[in-house]
Amino acid sequence: MSTRQQASALVDEPTGEAVSAYLSRHPEFFSQHPELLDSLRVPHPTGGAAVSLIERQLDQLRARNGRLEKQLRELVTIARENETLVQRVHGLAVAMLAGNSLRERLQVLESQLRESFRVDQAVMVLFGTPETESELALGRFLRVLAPDDPELRPFATLLEGGNPRCGQIRDSQRDFLFGTDTNEVGSAAMIPLGGREPAGLLALGSSEREHFNPGKGTDVLRRIGETVSAAVRRG
């Protein structure tokens, strides 16, 4: 072949992008030319011997099915966990409703959070007067502050938004809620109480960094907040 013929062949040879575009526009190509499926050889992704196009497609399908099965298992696990959590929230609501006073209901709340929800730290902040805190006498679990207390400034956005948050929290928030001597809080959830008329907030802490993960959603936390808010409004 002359130099001119070689140059002409190179010019006429389609690029990889052109071949890919053509096959995308004509998905029936291999149905019309089935002999190519057996003759085409594709490098193995792991560096082994070349395999046929059909074998490569089978490998890709197996890998894709493996990924889909893993995703399905994860979704089933999440669904089961959520169902369990919903049952626990229901149990919490029933137990709190049985309390004859606000103090009894909050005592039930603290014990249920630790026993049923695997919470290492739990703190409730209620808006009220110092007399309220003395009357309830729930130790470190309960703090009663005026709504405009300067110590609540780090939580202003949370209380105004009314939506639970979970994951990592700022040091100032952690120190206020759980104390400066508490280093075992790997993740936390903060739940505003009272809806449009804030009544306080409930803070939950876990030593596990992924226990309160933003990726898991906040529906269960929202339900806990609604349950606790209803119990507080009963007085």
C-alpha cells in the first residue's frame, strides 16, 4: 500500500466516538450482524485474556445485578429499622400518655430514650421559669430557661426553622447541652418542640458517630418531637 493509500485509509477510518454514536443510534446493528458478537474480542477489565463481547456483557450484567441486590438488601434493612423505630415511637407515646403529671411523663421519656432508642445522652430544654425546674426536679435531664436566654443563641436557627437536625453539632451546642466534660458524644440529634410556638428542644447524643446520620432522614425524630410536644402541652 502506497503512502497516499495509507493516508487515505487513516482519513476514512471512523473514530471511536463515531462508532459509539453510530451504535447508539442503531441498537439493532448486532441483531443484523450476529456473527460479530462471536468474533469481537474485548480486553478483560482485570487484565486477563480477551473475552467475547457476549461474555463481557454477561460480566457487566452480573456486576450490575450484584449492585442492585446490595441496594435492595440495604433498602430492606432500612425499612425494617424504620418499622422498628415507628413501633418504639408508638410505645413511647402510649407510655407517656399514662403519666398523671408532666414530671411523670418526662421521667418516662428519659428512661424510654435510653432503653428503647439506645441513646447515651438525653437533655431536654424547656421554656419556663426557674420555679418550673425546681418543681420538676429531673436533674441533668431537664433545663428550664426563658425563651430569650442568651445561652439559646446557638440554637436560634434550629428553633425558628422547627425541623430536627442530626449528625455533628458545634462545640458550643454540645458543651451547653451535654456539658464540657462530655467527650463521648460522637453524633447528636436536636429536636425543636412546640412547632410554630417553640416550647424548647430535645437533644439526644450517641457515642457512635453514625448513630444520628443525616442520610437516614428525620421522620422518626419529627414524630418523637410531636409526641413530646403534646405531652408538654398537657402540663
